[in-house]
Amino acid sequence: MAWTRKHLLDLEELSAAEIVEILDTAASFKEVSGRSVKKVPALRGRVVVNLFFESSTRTSNSFALSAQRLSADTLSFTSSGSSVSKGETLIDTAKNIEAMGVDAFVIRHSAPGAPHLLARHTGCSVINAGDGCHEHPTQGLLDIFTIREHFKREKSEPEKALKGLTVSILGDIRHSRVARSNAHGLRKLGARVILAGPPTLVPAAIGQALGVEVSHDIDYVLKESDVFNCLRIQFERKAGRFFPGVREYAAIYGLNEERMKKAKPEAIIMHPGPINRGIEITPELADGTRSVILHQVENGMAVRMAVLYLCVGANN
């Protein structure tokens, strides 16, 4: 199919075919990172702005480097020390930057819906790099890309690409935009999705809203799953108020080597980072043979190149 979207705002609105088109495009870009000259001219002459109103290391650097590998010019904006600190609105900030002749905004913001607002009020392509607790679509895509690649499902029909796989997302679901993007994308490609963790962090209503299962029984989840995607406890969003303490959380819900003996031998472990080592997952597992965490980072480059190319370059 021919890509027609100018923006990537969430995975909820994408079809299975559109998700697979991004993944297939990412697969074609992945080999660029292995070249001696790690650049292609796909976005030469275009300008991509990283508009980050929340702290970020992985996502902001991944987008910046991805744009540069497509030969785009890049500009990084942080709200600290900018006119935002003087009271300027998001729209005024964006319109002033747009007037400088830019083509795309990659935005992270604490307010759900901020990328959608930007898409309505500017003429640029808008890529959502995380909005509040709503979605983080490129993280969801790179997680799905990693699963599809690991289990060699590249040639499957879109709606059946991950059929037969059970993916459990463990931890702080309540505050997680990553969980929401993963749930939407995985379900559309045919995977079974389980949201797991303490009841206070995994309310049944979230599972109902996303159309996926919820479980608070870690032993059940261990036996059922092909993939464990462990989410960071978001202490900056006061997630620590929802369970007695980190020691109790790690003892009951954290993944460790002893607990993983109950899992399928071929099951893999993922984490979007940054990791609270010893809480969601032990260092031995994070760095062990089951872990594909660094593959996620590597694949994030290819996925973000694909998203930028499709939204900013192809047919736009």
C-alpha cells in the first residue's frame, strides 16, 4: 500500500497494514546502520525539529540521529531556558519555529493530546514522541519490530503477523504510554496481550479499554508468555504511592532468574528503558541471553528513520 499519512500521532488510529508498512520500511533502513557511510539522501534539504518538553535521552537522541542519517538538518529544542519559561504557549512556540522554514516536529509533552493539537495548528508533519500517559507510538513500533524480527514473522499477513504469540506487559501500566501503544499495535497484528502487575498499577478498566487481558498472577503470566516487556516504575509520576515499597514490588512482581525458570525456554525479555535495576528486572536478566533490550535500541533507529521518511518524505 502507498503511505498517505502526514503525521504519526498514535497507533490506535493505524491499520494493521499501515503498521506493517512502517515495519517493512524500517527493515530496509536497518542495513544503513551497518554501512561505513551511515547516510542516505532521503530527506536532504528537509528540517526536523526535536521539540521536547520532557526530559529524554534515548528517544531524543534516536530521533536526532535518525534524521541525520536521512540527511535532514536537525534542530533540538528544550523548554528550559526558552520562551516557554516566559509564558509562551505551545502553539506560539511551534508557529515561530515553523516560520523559520522547518518541515517536521518530533514532540514530547506531558499533556496528552499535545501532538494532535500541534498537527491541527501547523503545516508541518508531527511525530508523537510521547504525550503524557496517552501513547508513545515509535516505542510501540520498535518493540513490535523487535518481536517480529526475533520470531521471524516478517512474511506474515498484517492481521496475522504475530498470531500465536502471547506478549505480557509487566509493571506500571497505569502511567504508561508505552503499554498503550504496544497494546494497540500488538492486538492489531494478532498477538495475545496480557497486562500484568499489582492491581493498583494495572486496573481492570485499562484492559477493558484496550481490549486486552489483565492478570495480577505473575506465575500464570510466566507460563503463558512468549515475550515479557517490563515497564519502568515511574516514580516521577508518583507511581510509588501505588504499592508498599520497591522491595515488596521486586519480591512479588519483579523478574529474576529464579522466577524465569517457570517461563518458556524461548521466551524473551524486553524493556523500553531506563531500567530500575533490581526492581522491575535484575541485572543478570537485563544483561542475559534472554534479553533483547539493546536490540530494541538498535531497531529504534531503523523504525524512526522509517517514520520520518514516510511522514516527511514519501508523497509529502
